[in-house]
Amino acid sequence: MTRVAIYARFSSQMQRDASIDDQMRLCRERAEREGWTVVDAYSDRAVSGASMLRPGLQALFHATQEGQVDLILAEALDRLSRDQADIAAIFKRLSFAGVGIVTLAEGEISELHVGLKGTMNQLFF
């Protein structure tokens, strides 16, 4: 059984609050198709992806450190962070804990995604 935590975020007051619900719904649908068990969901509303000090992200890190999660599922890599150094740190931290990342947009995240998408995401800060 693969234990999944969903993470969703929107960054500005200009985006709709329903954006979080949409991200969560799409991720739950993907988890169901894959046969994964969603054990928890975390979100940060109207918080920039440039900060690592987001309550939802910090709670997600805590769950991974406690061994409660096998996989993080998000809509896209930029939901976790738009900062290249931060996304690399997140990937390294989760990899060390044995936790993978899958996004609806990019699929299973590898070092290549972190380098390429991290650079692209930072350009669109």
C-alpha cells in the first residue's frame, strides 16, 4: 500500500480559493486510479511559493519525517516551490526520508525535473 499525502497551494489573492479544492480533487482522482491510499492532505492558501515557512508545507515535512507518508502528490512541481534552490532542498529532504514526489503535470519527479523545472519555475516567479 502506497501512502500518499496531497499538497496544494495557490499564491495570491487574485486566484480563487476553489483552486485548492480543484487541485485536491484532481490529486485524489489520480491516487484512486493508481490504487494509492491518501492518508492526509496539506495546503497553503494565498502564500507565495518563494517561502519555505508555509504552515502546510511544514506540516507535510513533519509527516514525512515521522514516516507517515511514502509519496507526495501535487498538481505541479511549482506548487511545492518556485525557487530552484528550495525545490532542490525539498527533493533532497524527501529523498533522504524515502519519500517520492509525483505531480499531475510532470509525473514522477527525478533530479532532472528538479534541475530543469526548477530553473523554468524560477523564471516565472
